[in-house]
Amino acid sequence: MSQLPTKAEILGWISDHPTQTSKRDIAKAFGIKGASRIDLKRILKELEDEGHLEKRRKTYRDPDRLPPVSVLQMLAPDDDGDLFAKPLEWHGDGPAPRVLWVAREADPALGAGDRVLGRLVEVKGEDYQYEGRLIRKIGHNPKRVLGLYRAGTEGGRIVPIDKGSDSEWHVPAGNTHGAQDGELVEAEQASPRSRMGLPVARITDRLGDPGAPRAVSLIAIHQHGIPDAFPDAVIEAADKARPAGMKGREDLRDLPLVTIDPSDARDHDDACFAHADDDPKNPGGHIVWVAIADVAHYVTPGSPLDREARKRGNSTYFPDRVVPMLPDRLSGDLCSLHEGVPRACIAVRMQLDAGGELIGYQFKRGLMRSQASLHYEEVQAAMDGQPSDRTAPLMEDVIRPLYAAYHAARAAREKRQPLDLDLPERRIELADDGTVTSVNFKDRLDAHRLIEEFMILANVAAGKTLVAKRRPLLFRVHEEPSPEKLDALRETAQASGLTLAKGQVLHTSHLNRLLNAAAGTEMAELINLSTLRSMTQAYYSPENFGHFGLALGTYAHFTSPIRRYADLIVHRALITAHGWGKDGLSPDEIEILDETAKHISETERRSMTAERDTTDRYLASYLSERVGNEFEGRISGIARFGVFVKLDGTGADGLVPMRALGREYFHHDPETQTLMGADTGRVISLGQRVTVRLAEAVPVTGGLLLDLLAIEDQQVAGGASARRGGPKRFGGKGKPRGGGAGQRKPAKSRAKAAKTKRKVIRKRRDS
């Protein structure tokens, strides 16, 4: 009988020979034959049960995984010419997994020893465990340019679209990447600029027609001045960062924290876990843990990373790309709570009573390990009785307790009555070439609401903790609507047959009653949009003025420091308040908190505008192939120059210009937000259903022009209803809508008299 190796000897063999880890390989290495193979199988099974090995088909490896973004070192090509890379930060006890390098045509040449930041995809059934693709070479941060390619006799040149750039770039014949004259391209600097010539560029991506979908977000980035290239010093600082250890931290790795994100999320900055509270003083209560990536450990005050993060203020999200606040090395790797990987965090343990009220909270700086990276749909499916192989083992100890705590928190939320708007979020689906394949509205699941509610609770706990400890911080402020905006909302509600009480201190519960009254009716979308428009814009401030929309007296952003600088400030304030280290909020930062608040409020608005413009352009591109088609919609805005219509299905907004309403003159009343026909007395108002024809769609600007074909009638001047069984059809463009010239003057007088009468009545009431 062959002498059996010890467990340590088997693990040593697997570590030294990562490509020879099948049971046959191990038996051959130790000369195990015959019946002894049964004993070897038993030992391997014991190692697997003890967590030292993980079986993959017929091979064994350590159960720990590499994060989706990892630093790798390139190896020399093997005998078959394949290029492999080894991970430089492997946390497992066993052999490091093998990574097959998959190069793309535009990638620079890589040689043995080169260090790269790569995106990894796990594979099965191969003699390697991952496939890697290039994000960038470490220490290689070439200047990039976006511009129009102009072909020449030997190569060509790039004319940047950025207004701030006055220098063209030369593209040698071998660096054109097949670009055609007039195409929009992305390029990187290929060699230093000579004294006499233009800087030399290498085209890395062809975006085609400048008006094509793939160009949309890049144009918005440059148009709004959003920084999208990291300086060399920032990249160098990110590349030098190393995973945080246990020093100064609590070990939270045994907590079964999970991340729940969209299915296409690249980073995971928050994780949660809940269980029943065993404190006899809190019967029926819950404990909710929320752990957030400890970005402050890596981004310290005054460092190059900090200066760049403050400059950007936040990440900006487009349908086809993200402009991150932090480099990939941090946002996609060290600060992302990837499944099975130890990660530094700041966590809060929150105690809820049986009614969901937050009655206690405690913050910790720790090291966690996510048990699973889940997405909303699979978590909701599991709770709806359809668990997958991934969620089934988590049902009793993780998922059900999360929902139990959420239902309690939801009861407290309903008692608090935050503003309950029902505005579905659009999701633009893109093909590989950047064209829009569909425009849908995202489903709003309890899984979404669960994470949202826990994040709100964590934000409240952070704000209250820092207020109690008298530490400076940035609050998230949302002030109540102005009287003027409330009057406009009241007018819209009255025109819809609804009421909004006047003469009392406004609470969100008053607005919710209006929203509930409109729910399920044709006016629901209009009332929700009008309520949203009446709100003031939220902002950051070192002074606390409360959060009207959430009905909270103290609120601070804590849960997304990867993508919001305000959250990083709050993390630093917590570090200082708890004495966790020297990377807390510095005196210099405290001195300029007001300036920082104004700056990041502006960068947030800049990103929102760029994102909205990009969505409009994608929708215009999507609809450009449907010019001439008819659409149903609802009037969403009235202006002196025309009528805005929100189209069903896509939610796109188009303009019916005043000229497209025909030759009849329409009086614009900005107070009631209506148009009244001078000849017919027809009233066009918010919320009316319409049929329109798409006359023009301009992808470059995102503009949609519509022709009005039919409109749902309301009362016309004089009080008589003009509706007869359906919407009134409008004639062709420029065609009179009824009445001769002799009718115009009396109708105009009636309209003016009616408007004057309304003003008199309003004035008397106000007095």
C-alpha cells in the first residue's frame, strides 16, 4: 500500500503546481495506486469540507475568488503562444488562479513582467479560472483626445471637439485603426510632441458618425466640462494602494453581509444583513447592519486622489459608460465589496423596534467579506417563491430576515409620510454598436425599496451621530417648496378636479393626499410630474435645514463614498469623531466646508444636466427612424411658444410649436398654464391626452418636433363641451381651426375679460 501524503503535503503540491491539481495528478505525484486512491479521495473531500479546497469538475483550488478588477503581472507566452497573467494580490491560502489574457486589436503590446489593471471574467471547465481584458497598463496614463478624424495621404489628423483645445493631432498611417474621414474617434498620445510638429496619436476607438448613438455621452462629457481623464499623479497614487489589513479594525468577516445591486453593476459600495433582535427589552425588534466601503482609508485629505475626487464631486452615469469619481483601481477593486474578498468598511449596527423606528445605532470601522453579490431581480424572485441555486442557501438566514426588517421599517416610513412620488425610471438598452434597441421603464420591486430604506436609515444614523458628537459635517438639505410653486401646483390640481389645501403649514402628508387622490386616474402622471416640479432642488450644506421630501430633521449622505464626495466627508467626520485614525476630517477641510458644499452641489447639477441631455439625445436617435409615425401622449407643459407632450411608451418629451397649432391665435395664460383659442375658445391645458405625429427628431440636440393631430376636449369658452365621442381631430398644418376673422375680436375680448375676472377674484381672496 502506498504511503498517503499529509494534508499539508497535498496543499503544498497544489500550491506549487497550479496546473496539475486533478485527483489523477495528485495520485501520480505521490505514487498512489490501487485501493489507496479511495483514501486519497477521502482526504481531498475532508480538505474541501474544511474550506481549504474547492472542487471544480476534476480539479481542486482555494475557494477564495479574485475581484472582477485586479492588478495582474503578465507572464511569458506558453508553448502554444497563449498569454497568461498572475494576480498580484491573491488572498487565498491555495494556489493563485490562472488568468488567460484576451487581447483586443486596439490594446498595446504587452510583455512578460508588465503590470496591468484588468477586468476578469470567471470561466469553468478550463485549465485556467479567469479570462482577463485590459483596462490599462499600470503606470501608463497617456493623454486622450476625442475629435473628428480627417484623412490625409499618409494617415491623417484629429480635430478635437473640445472648445478648449486649439491643437490638432497627427495620426500616422499605421495608427488609424481603420478610421474613415469625418468619423468621431477616441485616441491616445502615441509619442511625445516634437518642437516642430503636432503631437502624435493612436486611434483606440471609432465612434462613427458624430450624430450616432455611441458619440452621445462623449459629446455630453465634453460639452459640460466633466473631467474624464485622471492626471498621472492620481493614477500613480491609485496604483500604489494596497488592501487594508486588520490593524485598527473590528473583524466583521463572519457577518453574512450581502450586496444587492442592479444586475449590470460594476462596483458594490454597500452591503447589508439583518436578524431578529435578541434584546428582551426590544421584543419583536430587528438589528440591521449596513456596511459601506472605507474609501477614506485610501483617499486621504489633501492627497492627489482627494483633490481629483473633490474636483469631480461625484460620478456621472450614462447608458453606455460611467465617468467615475475615483480611478478603477479603487472604484472597481479595492473599494468595491466583491463577493468572497476581504474589504475595509465602515459599518453601522442599527436597532429597530417592532414598529420599525430607529432606536439605537453604533458605528464600527472593520474588515468584512461579502457572502454574495446579488441583484434585485433574483432576490425578489427568491422572496416570491422562486429561489435560484445562489439564493436558496441564503433564504432563511439572510433574505427573509432582511425583508422582515424592511416591513417593520416600511411601517415607520408610512407613519412618517415622506413624499411618495410614483415616477417610473427609464432604462435605455443599447446594442454593442451603441444603437438604442429599446426604451423601457424599470420595475420597482420591494428589493429596491428594501435597500433604499436601509440606506436612508444609515444616513440618518450618520447625521445624528455627528450632531450628537458636535462634529462638523455636510448635511443633505431639501427645503420645502416656495409659495409660488405651490400656487402653480394648486392650479394644476384644480384644473384636474383635485384639491391641495391652502392656508396651513405644508407637510409631505398634504402632498401625499393629493398624489393618492390622483392615483389610478388619467391625471396620475401629470400630478406626480407637477409635484416634482414644485420641489426645490436638494443641495449640500454645513448647516442643517432638514430634508422636506424625506420628512426628516437630520439627514447626511453616508452610503456612497465611491461615487459622492459628500459621503467621503461624512466618513472622515465619523473617523475623527470616533478616534479611529489620522485619516479623518482635517482642520483645513473644516475651514472650507461651505465652499466644498457649494462646489459639489454644482457638480451634482452638472452631472444631472449631462445625464438628462444624453438621455434626450438617445431617445431622439431611437425615434429618428420613426419620423412620420403617430404617437399617443399627454400634455406635460405649456409655454408661450408651444405645447410640450410626453409620449407614451418612451416617456420622451417633444414640442408642438405654436405654428403647428394652425392659423388661430392662442392666448397664453402662464398662471393657469393654458392656451385659449381666440376664434374657437378652445382651451389647451396640462394633462390632456393628445395624438401627435413625429415631424422631426434631431439626435445631435435631442430635440423632437411634433404635429398635433387630435386633442382630448375640455370645456371651451362659454362653458359648452365640445367633445363628441372622442378626441377632436386637428386639421393639417396651417389650416384654420374654425371661425372667421369676424369671430377673432369678440373671442379675444372674452378671453381677456375672463383672465381679468380671475385676477380680481384671486386678489380679493388673498386680501
